[in-house]
Amino acid sequence: MIDYQAKCQATESTQWHHPNEGLLHAAMGLVTESVELLNFNSEKNFLEELGDILWYTAIAASHLNLTLEEVSEVVDSGSPPPDSIEALVTDSAEVLDLMKKSIFYGRPLDHQRVAQLLANILDSVEVCAVEFETTLDDVMEKNIAKLQKRFPEGFFTSEAANNRDVNTEMSVY
């Protein structure tokens, strides 16, 4: 195993091609929130995770200079997986993979492909919302209400993010 690990380290990219940090944050968030959605434990938790995925989708769209409305109009030529949650996980992972290839391999980031994946994610969130008898707008509204409880000043602070009251936040669901 030591020999294997040494060979792995020899072939690891140590180059860093400066990414769009906001888009990287969104890509990482999409993956982690999609995995959290896989492990939901209640309807409230499911809808909260959908809201978080939507939030990261909106952030990613902003860093592509797109609105969510513009993202919703992008068409992906691929066929979506039959399961909405599976689609969320795979599309989120592909966004992160594109970022990885841009950051560590120096490939140009395919903004059109990222936009297509964001469109797929948006569609999947809507399908999931409907399955729980709610709407995309309701998921958005509750996500913003949760964030208003977390950040009462109206903007991000590390202190508020690290010292939040989850029960108070979840009261909006």
C-alpha cells in the first residue's frame, strides 16, 4: 500500500488554476446538499435540503452571470436519470467534476455545460417539490425565511453561520 500511495502522490496535480471561488463554493455545496437529501429523515428536512440545493443553484447561476429564469430555459440534450434525487446527485457531482478539471487540469470551464446541469438540477428540485405536494416557489420562500432567521442582519457572517439555532431555522417548515 505504501508503494501505491507514493505512486498516487507522484501523479497528483499540484497545480492550481485559480477558479471562480463563488462557483467552486456552489459546486461543493450542491454535492454536499444532494448527499444530505439522500439521507433525509423527515418531510421538513427533505424540503429544507431542497431549499439549500436551490440556494446553491442560484449562487452558481449568478457566477455564470445568469438568472434562475435563464437557467430554467437551458435545455440539456442528455436523457435525465429516472429518479429525481439520483439526478440531483449526479448532476451536482458533474458540476464539481467540471470545476476539478478546470482547477487542477487547467481545462477551460464549460459554462454552457454547467448551465445545462443547473437547469437539470432546477428541474429535479421542482419534481421533488411536487412529490411532496409543494411548489418551487414555496421551497424558495421557506429557504429565504430560514436564512433570515440565520442571518437577521440580512447578510452572511461567519459568527451567525457557526452559531445558528437549527430549531429556530426549521420552524419555518
